Amino acid sequence: MLKTTGATFLAIATSFFILLFSPPPKSYYHSLFISSSLSDNASISHHLRTLTRRPHVAGSQANAEAASYVLSTLSACNIKAHIVSYDVLLTYPYSRSLTLTPSPSEPPITFDLKQEIYEGDPYADVADEVLPTNHAYAKSGSVVGPVVYVNYGRVEDYGTLKEMGVNVTGTVVLARYGEIYRGDIVMNAFEAGAIGALVYTDRKDYGGGGGDAKWFPDDKWMPPSGIQVGTVYNGSGDPTTPGWASSEGCERVSIEEVESSGDVPLIPSMPISGADGETILRLIGGQIAKDNWQGSIDAPTYRVGPGPGVVNLEYNGKQVIATIQNVMGVIEGVEEPDRFVILGNHRDAWTFGAVDPNSGTAALLEVAQRLQKLQRSGWKPRRTIILCNWDAEEYGLYFQTGSTEWVEENRDLLASRAVAYLNVDCAVSGAGFHASGTPQLDDLLKQAAQQVQDPDNSSQTIYEQWIQSTESSLIGRLGGAGSDYAAFLQHIGVPAADMRFGAGYPVYHSMYDDYTWMEKFGDPMFHRNVAVASVWGLVALRLADEEFLPFNYHSYALELQKRAEDLENEISDKGITFSPLFKSIEELSKAARKINNQKKEIKEAKGWTSMRRNDHVKVRELNDRLMMAERAFTDRDGLLRRPWYKHLIYAPSRHNDYGSTSFPGIDDAIENAKNLNTAESWHVVQHEVWRVARAVKHASLVLDGKLT
């Protein structure tokens, strides 16, 4: 009896001692992370000003200096940091020219293709460091032809022209930015028979709508001389190492093989300003374009051509194997160091990059500095946190070069150990929070937004602002290839999320995306930048610290059910059965409910015995199922004619790499079958339904954790 009493007393005393002297719970540190005592808008402003003082395109000395700044900042936070370099094929403009001949009897108009410095421009002294406007990986060559106006250059726009009897073959097309990826604009033009492509920024979309609208620096809108540059590459990572990393001494394909791969354009292209685009439009005749093809209120009447205006487009680029630098920072987990929570942002910019991407870089450094403050307070992460600052994203907007090379090099390790990838590219371009992600992260994103104050209204949370301002689905999906999440999610199947304040912004990829624009129009007090860092870091902390991974696959099943129903309704008269897919989705839903119940049971069974090894094993095994289920949505053969894309749920549309598509294989097959309308083409649709059904079933088996 005395022994029992003594043992009981000792247990109580020990428990009291542990409670009295144990460190605070992880939730304490999470609340501290988002508190005003740790956040610093002045520091974010300083980081952004430093990073954007010069143009810093990938492969340049200025971008190498920016990498050194990121590295030194992470090191100053006592984060183990290093640089991972790759040698990749980049292109730069060597010479370019554009002339327009109104008619055979009139002299040609020569365009200077320059973005104008404005009065008082604080960056006038380094403006000559901005690359001459171009499309990265554009085909070199000289073409002469009449102009055809093709609206946004979409497949359906060429369908409209065909209905109007307009022949695009042998012409140079003029398309405006705004709906699809510029690489697809050029690809669609080639497939329609064009010999060249010009892409401009219309005042209706980027210039404030014309009329009395002002532009930067007086307002946020693109100046008439502003030009949106960017890549037109459609491949994966470095063009000379398709599918493997561009490490030192690696195998490379030849430039000729790159050009014959179908991943680089086969016709010359060039970005031009809104003013130059309007000049060309005034000299296009033919039929009047449809109302929704027209421009701003004071624009000329848009006609489709062809001609009579004839353009002479000349472009010569130089191809260089250049060194790019990813900066990596690692905070090792103390309990599960072999499980990785990865945060990423790219650093390289076409010009100054205040919004894209360095608002995200500044936010990443803010997260790092707050994590250092948490460490000083005693916090240690359960799982490893990796902070990544990628290079050369802009050159591979379709497949982001720096992140893709790293994922390809570390593919197997990441596939077995990565918990999630959290991306922030353009952290802030205006008001309004937006997030996209794989569905098992939906609840986590919402909960984080509920804990962070709205930077534009202190009486509410970000979540309250978010639900008030969103008309469609609250959380978007990551089917598009718009940023560095692509390799993680779409290639190896790592759960992913992307977040930002603001949507598109007018000076995107132009010389006017500088610190002054951000300070005047994007985030004058840098409070939105602080808020993005708070949500981003809080999501990462919960993934890194919580004993049970905060994933909910029931949300995934609901999302798949809705998208499958949409597709079924779209082709209800084609004899395609979706029953295999619906059956697999039901199995996924059951597996999701089962694992949620198992998580609940383990939590309830814990208590004073929580330190037992058996509990740790159960938790680890359950978390592994949650982590690996996303991988099961991938297929080793990838999508038809696009094998790099392994994910059968989320990938870009074939004709719009910005566009987010659910069930991309099914969607591509449906598009092809509608064009061909043969029994064989519709059979392919049915096959793709079966492929997705098998992948969804595999995911449910992983969640269930038992062999058949």
C-alpha cells in the first residue's frame, strides 16, 4: 500500500514538475509568430528596396548580388544557408527591329521598341541595364507579312476568324495579352499558319480603359510605352536537360534537338507596347472585329485584316549556358528531421521586380527573421523547414527553371519526405487575399486566415475579408503552370499551396514594376506584405509542428466529385460513362473519413501515456499515409503527349498554360474528340476516365493503409 501511494505521489510530482518547467506548447509560438511584436513592415520595405535597386534578370551579375543578399540575410538569422547552382540554357536579345509599311506608296514606320523613362524616375540611372524588350527563347529570324488582328490569340479566336473567312496563313498576327500564356499565343499562331507574332498590352486591359485615365507614375496603370516581356518556352526546366538536372558535367541535348522538340516556338515573336499596337491596329483593314474584340472607349475601331499594313519583324537572340543560383535555408526538425515543409519564392526578375517576384522574396526574409525570433524564445520545429529562393523562374514560366532543376535532382528524396510545398510569388500587388492549393490543405488555409488581421481593416480578419470579396470558389486550384509549385505538385505529387494579396496588376513584367510603384499603389505601408508573411509562416508552422498533419482528404473527395459531375454534364450525349470515377471518389471519401476517425481515436487514447513509443509509431504511420496520398494521384507515364506532367488531377490546359484544369488528361481528350468526332477519339476519352479512376483508387488505398 505504501509502495502504491509512494508511486502515485511520485507520478503526480513528476507530472507537476513537467507541467511547471516544460516549454510552452507549439500553439504559443504560432500565436507569437503572427503578433505585432515580431512583425516588421520597415524591415520588409528595406528588403524590397535593396532587392530591386537594379534590374536583375537570371544569369546577370545583379541577380548574383541579390542571391548573396538573400544568403547573408538567412545566415544572419542563424539559418544554415547555402547556394545550389545549375548551368542552364538562357537566351538574351542580340538585335531586333520592327517596321510597318501602311501601303506600297507610303514610307515605313519604324518603332523604337523602348519603354520611356518618366520625369523624376529614381531608377533612370540604371534604366539602361534593363534588357531590350524580347520574348525569351523566341525564334530568331526575319519575316514580312500583312497583319491580322487575332484578339487574345486563343484557339476560339482563330475559330472566329475562320468563320469570318479570314485566312491567317502567311501573315503576322497581332494579339493582345490578357487571357492566355504568351507562349500559347505564339504556338496557336504557328498552328494557324502565321509566320510571326506580335503581342501588345491593350489600354482596355492594362491602361485603365482609356479616356481620362492616367498611368504610372500618376496612377497604377501601364504607360503607353510599357511593354510586357516574358518567356515563350513550353518545356520542362533547362531546355538542354529535359527531365534531368543541369548539374556540372551532365548530359545535354544539342541546340538543334531543343529546336526540334516542339518546346520552343518555330516562328519569330516580339512583345510591343500598347501605343505601338494601336498604331498597327489603325492600319489594319478588312472586316470590323466583334464587339468583345474592341478596345477602350477612345481606341480606333479594330478590324481583323489581313493588311493592308505590312510588318517587317526581325529578331536575333543569343543562347548562353549561364549559371543560376538557388539559395536554400534549412531549419532542422528535432523530432522528424526527415520530413520537409518547404517554402519557396523566386528571385530573378525581368526588370526591377518589385511585385514579381521580390515582394515574395521580402516576405520570405520576413518569415526567416520571425523564425529566428521564435528560436531565441525556445521554439524548435518538429519537422524540418526549408526556405527556398529560386532562380530563373521567369525563363521557364511554363516549367520554372531553378525549382524544376532542384526537384529533378532531388526527386526521389522529395517524393519520400516532402510534407508540402508553400509558394509565394507576387506576394502583394494590391488589396484582397487570394489562395490556391490542393484540397486537403483547404481547412488549414482558412484557419490561418482566420487568425491574421486584415491589413486593410483592423476590425476583421483576413478570412472575413476573403469570404466577402470572393464570388466564386474561395480557394483556387493549382492546375496552371504559373509558378514554382509546378514541379512539386504536377511532377512528383507534393501537396502545395500558393497565396498572395491582389490579383493581376497593370505593370506586370514591364520596366515600371519597381519599388516606387509598390510604395505608391501596391502596398504604401507594407502592411499587406506583413500579412502575407503571417499567413505563409503560420501555415508552415502548423505543418512543421503539429503532431498530426493538418490534412483533410474529405475536402479532396468533395472537389473531385464536383469536377467529375461537371465533365459528365459536358459530354452527357457522347456515351462516356463516369461510373468508375464516381466509384473511386466514393472510396476516397470513405478512406478520408476513416483516417480522420483514426486520428481522433489516437488523440483520445493519449493522455498521461502520450510518451509511449507505440503512440509515436502510430502517429508517424498515419502521417505518412496523409503525406503520401497525394503522390498516388500521379502516373508514371504522365499525360498523353506531355509525359513530364505526372499528376492526373491538376495540370495546365494544353492550349493555356496559365489555365487551371482538373482532370487534364480527360479534358485534353475531350477537346481532341470534339475536333475529330470519331469513335476512336471518344474511346480515348473513356480510357482517360479509367486512368483517373485508378489513380483516385490508389490514393484511397494509401489513406486506408492496408494491402488488398
